[in-house]
Amino acid sequence: MDTLNIKGMSCQHCVSAVKKALEKFPELSQITINLEAGQATFINNGADRQLLRAAISKIGFEPEE
């Protein structure tokens, strides 16, 4: 499982928005967003992490490595 730390999530709507953004990448599966930990976990079958971070930034959150 890959993990991506995400700053700025504060509610279930945030969780839903991040999950929806990541679900647009067909290379990702088993996407789970943990609000308390500020993390997204997923299986990555070839998606560029820089593109994942850009998709999260585009919706107003701060992805970290």
C-alpha cells in the first residue's frame, strides 16, 4: 500500500472530495482516506505520484510526501 499525507482535511466532505479526486486515476485501487491521520492509502499500479499530488492540490488540499 502507498500512503500520501494530506493537509487541510477537516470533515467527511473533505474525505469524500479527496477520494473522488483519486478515483479518477484508473491505476489506483483500494483507496482509503483517514481524516484523523490526514492520509490517503491505496494500491498504485503505475500512477505518477506528482499527478496525484496535483489532483489533490487542485481541489484545495496540501499533499505531502
